[in-house]
Amino acid sequence: MTLTTAQLTGLTVAFGVVALVALALAVGSHLRLSRMRRRFAVLWAGGETDVATLAAGQERRLVALAEQVETVRDDVHGVRRDLRQSLRNVAVVRYDAFGDMGGRLSFSCAVVDDEGDGLVISSIHARGESRTYAKGIVGGSSEITLTPEEQEALSAARGGPVRSTTRTTAPTTARERR
């Protein structure tokens, strides 16, 4: 089989076109590969790690991160529990314990946690002396009878309604209830 010059020229041109298309495809593929490598260079250790090693490293990091998140979650739950038990709810009621004294020098102060456990401290100021009393509070109540002012302070510390804080009581009678 012999080919004519025209046929050889046609074949040469066709092979040349095929070679140019192959060269263009190779250059395009190389450029896309270079762009991909640049994009993933941040993830890969200098581009010298294969994808499987990279994925395994990322898996280890994710597991460690999940463990840290669980530890932080446990810590937050512990802090919330401790916060509920802290004596952070405070209210003070000032009043005049005796009719002949002014200035609201007597007071009752309630300090309780979120469960209503804590104490009420009262200081009764008279002309010649001051007396201070402390009463334990468990679950929002006390085994010892609370005065109206102490009950008001306890109610206010637990988030209840607050009544007028000015009281005047005669020394021979119980404190007024309003």
C-alpha cells in the first residue's frame, strides 16, 4: 500500500492536530492540578503528604476536639451546679425596731442559694445596745420562727414580692404586719 503525497500531507496535518489537542489537554490538566495543589497546600504538610495520611490526621484532630468539647461540657455542668449552691441571692430590709428610735438602724439580711438554703442575719439596734441574731434557712424556711422583717428579706432574696421596708414597732408589742 502506497500513499500519495496528498494523503501523506493530510495524515500529517491530522496527526499534528491530534498532537496539538493532546498538548492543549495536557497543559490544561497540568494547570488545574497546579491550582488544586496550591489550594490544598494549607492542608497538606508542604504538599508531601498523601490524602489518606491527611484524612487520618484530621480524624485524630476531630476525635481530640470532641473529647475537649465533652470535657468543657462537663466543666460547665459542674459550674452551674456550684452556682446554684452558692449564696448569691441577697436582700436587706431596714426598719425601726423601736418607736422612739429613728433612722432605720435595725436590719434583716437574707443570704440564700437557688434552693433556698442559707441564713438570715438580723441586727436590732436600741439606744443602749445592739443585738445580732442568725437563723439558718433550709428549703426556704427555718426551724426558728422568723420575724415579719426576716420573712420579707427571705422572700425578697428568693425573688418574691418586696413590701415597704420602713417599719416602726413599739418595744412592748410584736412587729407590725403590713
